[in-house]
Amino acid sequence: LGAEGLTYNERRAMGFGTLTERLGKDAQLNFYDCNLTQSAAVQPLCTPHGYLYSKQAILENLLSQKRSNKRRLKEWEQRQAERKEEAAGESAAREEEQKEAFYRRNHEGLASASASGSAAPSQQEEEAGAGRTGAFWLPSKTPEAQAKAGDRPSMVSRCPASGKKLKLKDLFPVTFARLDGKDAGGADSNGGGEYID
């Protein structure tokens, strides 16, 4: 069925078209709420891009990002060291195989060739035969999955809301003015002494 055969209601039921929804005040944070704790910011700090955080919450977040960055860097360095060891081991094994093949061709090949009357297989024939196997399903014959090398992990801390680079020195303190409106009974007119909206 193509879209040309569908009615308006069928298309809307399938998710075609623009979906609009009005969000109430409960669905949005107050301008003085912390983006991490979702409650009123205590000692508010603001990023250069305008995101507001409580001082303790953003400091804990930046600290945990630094710790995870250091952990990821350490894991990456370990993987790199393991790869170097594997590469060195593989090159040593390849060298040893080449030496052994050379020795067989030059020493053992002459004696067996003169005894049987046939020439020893060439290096190209040996390599072609080594790649073929009839039992590809055996675990010993399957190639091992190698982890992707990957780039060096970034050591940059990022803003939790925007994902942009953020340093502690980029944060600046914010001071809000409270509503001073008091009614005749002495209680705050807004019920809780909130900041100006």
C-alpha cells in the first residue's frame, strides 16, 4: 500500500504529519531550577550557554566526568599495550615460521625430493593450501573478533545539558532577586517566596 491510497485518518494513525502538543507549566522547569537536580538551584552557577546548575551538583558531575575520562584513557592505554604485545608475538611467530619453511625447503626438501622423485612444494603452493580448510565451522579455524582500535578518548568535560565543552572556570555565579510582595497578613503573596518569574 502506498501513501496515495490512505485516508487522512489512516495517515495520522500511522504517524504521518505534524504532531503538536501544548505543554503545561508542570512539564517545564522554573528558570531558577537546576538542570541536574530538577529543583531550585542552591548557590546557582550558569554556563556561558545559559544552563543553570546548583554548585554542588555541577561540581560532582564535572568530577565524575574527569574520573570516567581517566578510567577510559587507562583502558585505552592497556588495549594499546596488548595490541603491541600481540603484534610483536605475531611477527616473531611469522619470522619463526619463515625460518622453519626456509630450513625445510633447503635441507629436508632435497632429501625427500630425491627419495620420492617429486619436487618440494613451492612457497606459493604452501600459502595457497594454508588458506583452504574444509572445516570452517571448527572454533580453531574461525577468525577471532578483534576489538576496534578506536581513537584516544577525549579528556574534555562536557555540559550535561548542551553537550558542549565546559570548564569549571567558565561557570559564573548567578544572584536572583526575590519577590518582596507581602500581603496584609504578613505572608508572601506568592505563597512561598519564589524568585521573580
